[in-house]
Amino acid sequence: MNEAVRKISENLWGGRDELEVLTFDIAGEMFALEAVSVQEILDLLPETMVPGAKAFVGSVINFRGKVIPLADIRLAFGMEATKPTIDSRIIVIAINIGGEPVLAGIRTDKVHEVTTLLRAAGEPPPSVGMRWRPDFIDCLVKRGAEFIILPNLQAIFSAQHDRSATGASHG
Amino acid sequence: MSFPDPIAVFRTEAAELLEQIEAGLLDLNVNLGDKDQVDAVFRGLHTLKGSGAMFGFDALAAFTHHCETAFDRVRKGEVPATQELVTAVLEAKDHMRALVDTPNGDHEATGEALLANLRAAVDGANSPGAASPAKAAPGRSHFKIRFSLPQNAMANGTNPLPLLDELRELGECKIVANRSAIPSLELLAPTDLYISWEVELLTTQPRSAIDDVFIFVMDEMQLDVVTVEPPLAAGTPGKTETASTEAGPAAAPVAPPAPIAPAPVDAKQKKTAENVRVPAEKLDELMDRVGELVIAQSRLSQLAGGSGDLQLRAVSEDVERLSGELRDTMMVLRMVPVTQLFGRFRRLVHDLAHETGKTIELLTEGETTEVDKSVIERLADPLVHLVRNSCDHGLETPEERRAAGKPEAGHILLSARQQAGEVIITIKDDGRGINKERVRAKAESSGLIAPNANLTDQELYQLIFQPGFSTAQTVTNLSGRGVGMDVVKRTIDALRGTINVTSHVGKGSEISLAIPLTLAIIDGLLVRVGDGRYVIPLSAVEECLELPIEEDMRSRGRSFISLRDSLVPFLRLRDLFRTGTKPDPFQKVVVVSTGSERVGLVVDQIIGDHQTVIKGMSKLHHDVATFSGATILGDGDVALILDVGHLVAEGQQQEAHLRAAG
């Protein structure tokens, strides 16, 4: 177990033993993001499709007069699309892409709460038994019988960014 | 919020001063006798020296001092202003810029050389032996001077004592302090100045020398100078001289009544007080807020329009009017006159004339035309290329010009004017014009066009903006490398502008740049394709028409419509954007022009005109070239702005794919 803890991504925990996170559901799984990166939680907004953009960031929304992309994390994890419900929300986060802060919205099925996760309960993503790309996950944190997934948004967005960049040069 | 770095502030100020100095010098070059310009340059140099020393730019201060001294002598009439002097100081000015930018760099050698130049220029001009001003003293005149400084002068850093000393240097002097305004001790503020002075001066210097003493405080002070004709000359000079005043100024504060204090504010000062310097990004922020306000307002008016509440409607209308006015004011704030931009070219042309040995006169027109600041900044480079090109390729040498029966001096006209939401900037020369045959030959040999391709003049001229294209036989220091004109094209494209070239062999060429007044707002045509709404820049739109049903039906195989006898290909945006919805029964065509091509864009519905604030696309969408940005509609939805050039390119690619697949 100790060994496992050591392998948990340091860029998330940064030497801390506790982490304030916002937890939310996407397609039946519980995710969490560090609370400080969350700008705002919005009700669903009208989306504008961007023809030709990658499906992962296939639309934009009007976030207080700014036009920001809406990302669908489900696609990064190969999950089923779910119908919007009364609980669906958009979480607006600030992430660093290529050295610049970028605002983006993430579509979620339900937002739970801000809570504190303990590093001691964390585990690095297992190397087998998971369909998801391990580098998209910073760590898994046990809570009761469940796991909370802490996605590595940097990796997810950068992967999409890079792929789209190479895609553009081919096209 | 932190205070701005003082060094950075100084640099900004120095850059402005240097610009003023340069403008003054160039004006002076045209009219060497212009005393006002001499004064202006002197003042600029003096201020630069002063604030340079204050901010620790000692090398700059020391160097500037020499130029200032030289100009001081010109100002006093000891040395005439000459072209050599102007040129020397112009070069020195560049050195000053270097000293401002890199104060610790190794500039000494250059500085010395420039100063030697300067000295030579001054001495060369100095033949009439005007060296000592005091000597020829036939008529001494007697002045009565009365002056007072504002009460807060000392707090602002003015020290009256050196002024008195300077007066003394002018000649025999009797100074009396007027202490009547000094209040009783408890009312006395130690930093205030309560004293005014009366001076009797016997001097060989002209009246203007007295004004010069006060040159830097002139705007705030009261100064009366009276010339007294005969008497004192013989009588009193020596003895009264020191019965003066020193008791006063430093320690001598005063009282509230201060009848002298608030000197009349003259027009010039008022004007400077009205200007405020604001960082551009603050304006951008404000612009964003205003944009949001406009959007929020239009949602409000939609709501109000839907409700029967009359009061709500009244308020909504007020808000609409106010936010509209606010937006207009905001746009005006960002506008700056092109004077600043054109100013740089005078120097450029001056230097180019020297380098090429041509005589070139630069004329400018419409400098007061105002353009969005960000546009001005981005226009500078392309204009430099174009002006260089005109000087180097366009204009002939004086001999050639004489042979062609033209005046020896070549003319370049730089003009700006506004025309329906665009600013048109024209560079016109009266040189040899563009040789169409040579352009064609060059284009053919480099494979840009097919041999004997049938091109209009305009298409032919546009070729000079292709990368690597140059018809110059020789590469010079200035141009001819074929780098530059394509940069011009690219920059103007990025500004959503167009370039138009006209030229007559032997008579000259004219290049016009038409550029939208602002990058922040765009006039667009709002259209609907499937469920999505899009904005097409109105500047690209030529006309709208309905797609005839028969064309609609049969356009599986070909996508052309005939428009007044010419074939216009069209793209179905529905297919391009894969909308997957049922097409509207009557499809519309928006004919857009992309440079030389005309293309129809088939849409479901044309909604109408839409003036809109442009929002950049997120970095995550940089791969989507079809859209140049986005905008927020009245109902809060986002509409994407089509980049017509890229859209057409993309359409061509898709069709190529289809052909390959089919």
C-alpha cells in the first residue's frame, strides 16, 4: 500500500495530505476535481455546435459573455451518452493548456458537494482491469464501497489538443 | 493593483518625447528658420535629459545634454539651424533611443562619433563668430519684470531661486521680493510659496531671453515684462543689485488669501489636463464589459417586449438607449488618429532618400482620420514595406526622372480616409509604375501562373503579393528580396482588409488598403443553417438570392448557378456542416467574394443584418479554421463567424475528396 501511495501523481497532491474537491457524476461514475480549479457551476445552457471540431469539444457555450468550449469527458473515457436530466450541470473550470489558462465547461449528470479527500485513501490507477487510459486518471480515492475518480484534465485536454493539431496538419 | 514600474513609465514617456523631437526635427528640416520648432525640439531634449537623469539613465542624460546645448545655441541665435545639424541630431536621437532601451549596453563609441558629428555640424555653421553672445552690446535695454508663481509651485518641484539666478546672468539686476502676501505664522504652510518678485533688469539680451528663463514654468505663472525706455541705464546699476530677496523663497510660505496664486490656466495646459493615459488592455476589458452589457440588455428587451408591463418596457428602452450610447462612446475611446502612424514615415522617407540618392517628398493627407488602436499597431509593418517599395522600386533616380520629363523630386502621397465602416489608406507614388510584362514573365517563370494565362490587370498586380515574388533586378538593402509584400498581404488579410493596386507605366502606382475600422466589432449577415446560426462578414457579401428550385434539384452533379452570365460555384453549408436536419424548402444563396473568386454559400434562411462584438475562439478550437470567431446573439446564444476564405478552401477539399471517392 505504501508503495502505491508513492506512485500517486504528485502534480495533483503537491505534497499535501488532503485535497478539497468538488464531486460529481458522469455516466454513473463519481468524479472529483480540485475545488480551486472550478470557476462556476451552471445549469445547462444552449449549446452551439462547432462543425468540424472534435467531438470531445464539439460545442461552445456563452459563459457570461465569453465563448468557451464545452467538453464531454464521457468521450475521453468511452462512456455511454446519457440524457440530460433535471440534475445536469455544467462545471466551468480553468485549465492550463500549452502554458495558457483556458476556460472550459464540462458536462456532468449531477454535481454533489465540495468535500475533502485524504491522500491516504488514494490509489494510483490500476494497470489492468480498466478500459480507460491510465494517464487520464490522476488517482482513485476510496470512499466507503465506492471509488472516486480524479481525472487528469491536463492530460485529457492536451491529448485532444495535440490530436486536433496533428489532425489539422494532415487535413 | 500594483503601481506601474517607474522605469517602464519613463520609457513610454521617452518614446513619446523622442517622437516629438523627431517630428520637430523633420519639420525644421523643411523650414530651417522655424523658431517654434527649434524651441519644441529644445524643450523635448531638455525634458528627456531631466527625466532621464531622474530615473537613473545617466548615459542618456549626459548624451542628451550635448544635443540640448547645441540646440540651445540655435535657439539663442548663436548658430543657425542647418540641414547638417538636423541630420546629426536625428542620428543622435536614434542613439538616445538605444540608450533608453538598453541603458547598460556598450554605446560609448557610437555616442562619441555622433557627438563629433554634432560638433562639426555646429562649428561648421558657426562661421559668423557668434560665439560670445554678450559682446556686441550696443543697446542695453531696461526691463521691469514682475512675476509670481502659483502657490503650490514648490510642492511641484519648481525652485524660484535658479530662475532669479538666470535673470542675474542676463545682466545687471535689481530684485525685490514682494512679501506682502505672507500670512501670520499659524496660517503659514511651509511648502507653499507666498512671495512674488519684481525685477529691474538692464541687459543686452532681447526680451525673448527673459521668456526663456521662465520657459518651463510659463504655463502656470504670471509674468509681466515692461520695457522702460531711458533712465536707469546710466544711473544705478551696480549698487542696488544685491538688495534682493534671498530671505524668502525656501523658507517663505504664505497665506490663504494668496491673491496671486491661481494663475489663469492657459489653453494649452487645459488641454494636457484632459488627456489621461490608460493601458490598452484596460480598454479591452472595458470593451468586454460593454459587450456583455449590450447582450444582457438585448435579453432584457426581449423579455420586456414579451410582457405587457409598460413600466418595464420603459426601463428597458432606457437601458437600450444608454447601452447603445455607451458602446458608441467605447468605440470612440479606442480610436486614435493615424497621425502617429504617418509620423514614422517622414523619418523613413528622409533616410531612404539619403540611402538611394533620390529626392523624395512625402506628402500626407487625412492624418486626422481615426482608426482603432489595435488596427494602427498592426498596420505599421505593412505600410513600412509599401513605402520602402515605393521609394526603392517605384521612384526613379533624379536623372531618370529628368529624362522622363518629370520633376526631379519624386512624390509619395500617404493618405487616409474613412469610407463606410472602412478606412482606406493609400500609398501613391509618381514613379515608373509596375511593369506588367515583367510581373507576368516573373510569375510564369516561377510557376505562379500558367504561360499566357488570361489575367486581368488587378489579378496580375495581386501577384506581387505572392511569397518570394520580386521583379527587382537587383537586391538592395531596402527591398527586392521578395520578402515583405507577402507579409503585407498576410497582415491585411488578418485585419480582414483588402488590397487594391492601380498602376500606369511611367506615371506611378497607387496601392490602397481598405481595412475595417475596428477589429472588435463586425457587421455581419446572420444566417441559419440547419439549427445553427452563423454570421457572414458583411464586407465579404456581394448579394443574396434564392436558389432556383431547378438548380437545387439537379445540383447533384454540378454546383453552379449562373449569375448575370457568369458561373458562380456554390457550397451547401448544410452538407459542409453536416447538420442532419431537413432542408428548408426554399434555399438561399449568399454570394461572397474571396479576393478574386466569387462563391455562393447555400443557407436555409437569411435572418438579417447583425452588428456584433467579436469573441475569439478558444484555444481548444484552433484547429477549426472555418470560423474566425464567435459572437453572442441577442438571446444569449452563440453564433459562429464564418471565415469565408478558409470555408471556401475547405469546401474545395471536401469536393475533391468526394470526386476521389466517387
